[in-house]
Amino acid sequence: MTDAILELKGVTKSFGPIEILHGVNFALRPGEVHALIGENGAGKSTTMKILAGYLSQTGGEVILDGKPIQFTGSDEAEDLGIIMIHQEFNLAEHLSVDQNVFLGRELKRGWLLDHRSMRDRTAELLSRLESRADPGTRVSQISVPDKQMVEIAKALSRKARVLIMDEPTAVLTERETEVLFRQVERLRAEGVAILYTSHKLGEVKHIADRVTVLRDGIMVRSDLIADVTEDDMATAMVGRELSDLYPPKVARGAEPILEVANVSVPGVVEDASLTLHRGEVLGIGGLVGSGRTELAEAIAGLRPRNGSVRLKGQELAPDHVSQAMAAGLTYLTEDRKGAGLLLEKSLRENLTLPLLENFGRPLIDRKREEAALDKAIADFAIRVPSRDMAVGDLSGGNQQKLLLAKTLLSNPDVVIIDEPTRGIDIGTKQQIYNLIAQLAAEGRSIIVISSEMPELIGLASRVVVMHAGRIQGELSGEAVTEHGIVRLAMGMEHLDKEHAA
């Protein structure tokens, strides 16, 4: 077996009195893709940050080229060829794409910055990634998938010996994922050691040579990928057999609760109409950029729109989110870190902020807030070492469960959930799926927007599919299949509602 470039030996990590990692052994070898998987909170991020110099271990050793090393920080690790692609974008939003790619490593011509060379080199990297982002555009103005490609371009621009990829495909379409995999294959052939984390076990099975599973900070197994199945990996992650990932679908009521008629959002959505019934889970499918999120935001009052939105017979004014919330409609954003949560604030502050007036005037009743947090932690199975910690230090799954608790605190009739399980492990996915089914059984109505077709098929009794800003068709019952969704999402056919069932 080839000697490791970078490895951990008996590594532990504690935050205060709480030990997060317990004697982890992990090795990255040249030309090998080593997948690191586990539930949210299992210790994956901590392990990656120790390997990349962002954190120091409490005990054990970090070994580089056979010799112990103590990184002074991530800059030293990067100088030694250890590059990390972050799940949470590490980009300067106010700078252009090319400025981000070369930030801190600017190319110069004499005393002056060589803007042309940086822009040309960035264009070359983005072309390799088949990204259409303009190198001169501000990062704040590009899409979430393009931001991920900029992060990858940053990594490719450096001479990486070790590349650490934290959930690189969480926001990518299937086509973009295929492009990324081609780059991974190229880097593997060049002898780069790659650490790859993903909650998508099919991806892990496809791209990895070896897989290591963490559970509660302990390495529970490490195998050649050929020796394990996706079920083996899922069972090792959660410590139990996972069956019936999706709960039984709840029969919808006959009563329409939300009626959307001829809604348009200038430039992104055109003439969209749909009906949601009481107790129904309605899916919205389509490719990234098809207008799904923009339609949802328009319904929720977060975007200007034309057309009509009626909730329980009441007409909702356009661009008026507070009215929609007061009427009983809430929206859970796909961007939990950027738009859903205040990462530097505590769980209590995040949970109660949208309904602060309900917790006392003029002074906030802290006991009532704490009681609401107690209930949210219990009802949503939020795993948190300390209730006073910053939300940014929670795992992705626990952040998502807190965002769900925050969204449902107002006891809404209609909940729109955009990408409910993005970047979340399979065990937490099952919890969220059961919660959605429970909400429907209670008589609430749910719209689920998802890029994962199995999720739409497993949760929704009907699926509306968008293509190029328009509702291309609707599928229901046995017609809700991957083949049917793909054809509509690609604009290959148009199905009228009455012929779709």
C-alpha cells in the first residue's frame, strides 16, 4: 500500500470539557479518493478542519509525509499543498469571481496587479468546470451552484497535493456533478490525495476508492468501497437498520387551501398556476434555474409578482411577507446559512426572533423563550452540546431542524419547504420526512421543492414540474416517477393536468 501523504493517528479533539473526536486514525494516499461519511454531528467537519490546519488536535498526531506536524493555521497547510473546498462558501461576496479565485495570491506584472492574466486564468478554470459564470461578475450576483464552482476553481488554481472536499455536490445539479467527477478523476490520475465527504451514498459508491464511517466521533469502520454496499454504509452511520426511509403518504383532503393563479415574476416565472389541498404534500420539481424557488418566494410574499395568490379564500397582496405569515403561510428557505439563520446568535434568539412580540412587550419574557426552546429541542430532536452555543457551530442537520422549528413556531396552515434535506445525513433525512408526514396528518398543507427526485417521489402525492420558468406539467399517483419528472424538467413533453394522473 502506498505511503500516506497526510494522516491522523489517535487524534482527539475537545471543546471545553466535551470531547468531540475519540482517537481517530485516518490516512490520505496519493491517487486515492477516500470518502469520510457519518451523520451530522459525527465529527466529519472537525476531522477535516484538523487535517486542513483550521483546528489543532487536543491529543494524538497529524503526520505529513511521515513526520509529525503542528500546523500554525490553514495558510501554512495551503502553502504545503493541503487545500479545502468548504461546504459553507468561503467567498468575498463584494469582490469579483476572478478576485476571489486569486485572493491572497494575486498575479502581478512588476509592481502592478496583472488583472488580465487573473481573469484569463479564471475563465480557463471555469470553462474546464463548464460554468458560465463571468470572471468579472461580483460573487454576490451569481447563483449558488456557480458559487460552488468558484470554490472548486479556487482549489484547482493551486498546486494541491491533498484536496479536501466538504459536500461539494450539495448545491449542484446532476450535470454539474458529472463535470465535478471528471475533475476528480483527473486529479486522482495526477496523484492528488482526495478526501471526499457527502451524504449522497450513491455518489460515494461511484467516486470513492475507500470509505471511513464516523459515528459520534468514533471511527466505526473503514473499508475498500468494493467491499461495502450503500445499505452497509447507512447502517454503520446511524447504528441501526434503516428501512422505510419514506413514511406512508397521507391522503389529502378535498378542500383547496392555497390557490395560485397566473403568477408571474418578471424574467424568471411566467403564468404559473397550482392548487394545494388541506393535508396534502405537493412537490415542485425541475432543474436548478427553472424558477422553482422564485415561484415559492413570490407565493410567500418575498418577491414582487403579478397574478393571484389566495389562502383559505383570502387574497394575499404581492410582496407582503408579513401578511402571508399572519394569514398562515410560511416559507423555509433553501439557504439556511445565508438567509434562514443568524449563525453568530444562540438557538433561543434564532427560534423566537420572527415572533418576538409573542414573548412579551415591552420586555422579553426569557422564561417563555426558554420554554419554547425546550419544546423545539424535544419535538425536533435537536442534538446540541450546549443550548447557549452559536447556531453556526451546530451541524447542518441540527441547523435544519432548528430552522424547521423556527418556521413552524407560528403554527401555520401552509408550509413551503425549499430543499428540506440539502447537506443532511440519511438518519436526519428520515426524521425530517417523518415530520413532514406528521404535519400533513395534522391537516397542514406542505409544498416541497427538491432537486432529489427520490425525495419528491417518496414524499409527494402530486408533483408539479417546472421548465424555463413555466409549469411544464403535473404528475400524480402512479405517474409520479423519475422518468416522468425528468421528461418534464427537460422540456421534452407537456402534460395537461387532466391527462397527467
